[in-house]
Amino acid sequence: MPTQAPSSASTLARRDLTTLLLIAAIGLFWGGNWPAVRFSLMDIPPFSLRAIGFSAGALMLLGWAWLKRWPLAIVPGERLWLVVSGLFTILGFNLGTAFGQLHMPTSQAAIVAFTMPCWALLLAIGLLGERVTRRQWLGLGLGQAGLLVLLGPAAWQAGFEGLAGPAFVLAAALSWALGTVLIKRRGGWQGHPVVITGWQFALCALPMIVLAALLESPSNPANWRTSTWLGLGYHLVFAICLAQMLWFRNVNRLTIGQSTISTLIIPVVGVSSAVVLLDEPLTFRLLLALALILSAVAIVMTQRKPPP
């Protein structure tokens, strides 16, 4: 018996380290994706951008799975869950954020999108029967306070003409929250995360290809700016392929409260990268919001369950 405690502690420590590394990677990849998408939208319309991204994601992930000889077939019991959760977490979220960034500043769009933890926690109470602890409520409160500070008074000064962007992004947040809860409700998936994410991209690419062909006329790629190509490359490799797969994996490692509140670091990275890449000012309000959001992540992720 005495020899089991160090082993258990070591396993727990490795698991915690892996979880924190996953969260850090997701925060960096998706946080940097906000300015990347903004650069891409300068030359690529939203339906076309999502058609390119989803198609490339499907080809890269399913091709990787084929090379690794992972089973590409999805068991019948997981197919409907795959379709529905993919429509919410991938199609709904990415489409809403793309249109949102066309109607509002990127930094504000990143903030509105990550009201998602509020909706996910509320949905988890009804759909998963999860109990939200006091620490989670505290972390959620600090995180949302940080988002409100970061958004600033502009949110209260916008009239009806300025509500189109926030409405698109809020719909994206609701869509992602519901999809995340559905992934968690399904529980243990038999399919590999790479395969599941690849098929979700493939399914979501079909309506985007149709809508792009019917409604948009993108410019000749030869005329695209260098910033468009760089933004698109970052978007495809880091946000579409790596971050989406890591998010699927992380949701199944944590409670819905931990996995969603931990993503509050993403708008911090998004706004910080906008400061560097889009020459937005570094203000006291930004630093205060950063402190609040990082505090929220720390409070939630350092929680420990009592020993049995």
C-alpha cells in the first residue's frame, strides 16, 4: 500500500501537466486565429473562407488518419452525435464568428464569443446533470468580469446598427456551447479524435461549398495580399487542424465547467495578438482584464477532488 501513493500522485501530476499543456496550446492556436481570420477576410469572403478551411481540415486530418492506419469508419451509435455536435461546434461557431468580424472589431468579437462558458455551464446543468461548484462560479464570475472590462463602454453605446456583429458572434457562442455539451454527453467515443474531427469538417464543408458557389465571387488568389496568405496558412494548420482536435480531446478529459472556463485564456491571446499585429493600444483596461481572466483559469484548474 505505501508504494501506491507516490505512483498515484505521479500519475495525477502527469495528467494535470498534460491538461495544462493542452489548454495552453488551444489558447495560443485559437487566440492567434482571430487576427489570422481578419487578415484572410480582407480578400476571401466568409463562405469561401469556411469552405476552404473545412475542406482542407477534412483532407489533412483524414489523410493523416489513413497514413497512421487508424479506422476511418464511425460506429453507428456515434454517427448522429458526430453530425449534430459538428454542426454546432464547427459550422455554427466558425460561420458566426466570420460574419461577426465583418461587422465589428476583431478584439470585441473575440470577447463576445467567449461568453460561451456562461451558456455551456447552464446547458450542462440541464443536459448533463453537472453540479457547478462555488469555485467554478467564482472563476466564471471573474472571467466574465474580465470580458466585460475588456469590452469596455463601447458595448453599451452601440445602437441597433451596431448590433449585427455582436448578434452573429453571440449566436456562435451559443452554438459552440451546445456542441461542447453534446460532445461531453456522448461520453466515451470509440473513434479517434483525428477521425471524428476530420469527418465533422467534411460534413460542414459541403454546405459551405454550395453557398460559396452560389453567393460569392472571390478574387483571383494571385491578387491576394501576403497577409491574406499568411493568415490563411495559420488558420488552416493551427486553428482548423490542431486546435479543433485538441479541443475535442480536452472536453472529454475535464468537466464541462473546467473545459469551458479554461478557454477564457483564448480572448486574452486574441486581443494581445491584435495589439501587436493590428496596432491596437495596450491600455490599463486590457491589463486588468488579463489579470481577471488568468485568475479565473487558475481558480478552476487548481481545484482538487477530495480523496476517496
